[in-house]
Amino acid sequence: MKLYTISAPIRQVAPPQYGRDGYMSDLPSNWMPIGAAANVVAKKAGMAMDPRFRHLVMSLYELGPRPIGELISEIAAAHSIEASISECLERYARLDSSLVASVGASEWPAVHSVGGSDGEN
């Protein structure tokens, strides 16, 4: 089994700030240490970290918008999640493409193999 790491930078939301009581009570409620944030990102990445998945997505992308739409429609129908898929598509369609590109989110972050017992490199 291989493990993969993300080489994209993960930025800490806020530096630790200690309140009058000496604890981090002044931090926003959604703040978390960078290590914990990295774990959240890795868990959410799931299939996106698999090099084979990325290859297949890129192959589909090169075919154009219709095959992508057909795949999404097929998955939605097979799992009776058409409404959820429509909501997600609406949300993604509202993204500003120049903003996505400017933060480096239009390409996959690099994936590096950390080792494995299956004999693959």
C-alpha cells in the first residue's frame, strides 16, 4: 500500500495569539493548527490523490464537456443524487476562473510516493 503526500502549500489560518488568560482564547472558532489542517485536506482529497484517478480525469477532460456531463449524469442517476449534483454544479459554476487559476487550484497539486509494500515505485 502506498501513501501519498501533497506538495501544495497549506497556509495556517492565523498565528497563535494568546489572550490575557495565557490561552488561545482570542483565536477564531474555526482556527486549527497547520498539522490538523493538513490532515483535513488529505482526508478530503481522497480519490484525488490517486495518480490513476488523476490520469483518468485528465483523459476525460481532454474529450471535452459533453463526456464529462454524461459521466456526471450517469453517476447522479445511478445513485439518485440528481439534486445534490445540480447544487454542486451550480456552486462550481459560480467560481471565478481567474481566481481559481491565481491560487493554483486549476491544476492538481504534485503527489509524491512515500513508500509502499506492494513493490511499485
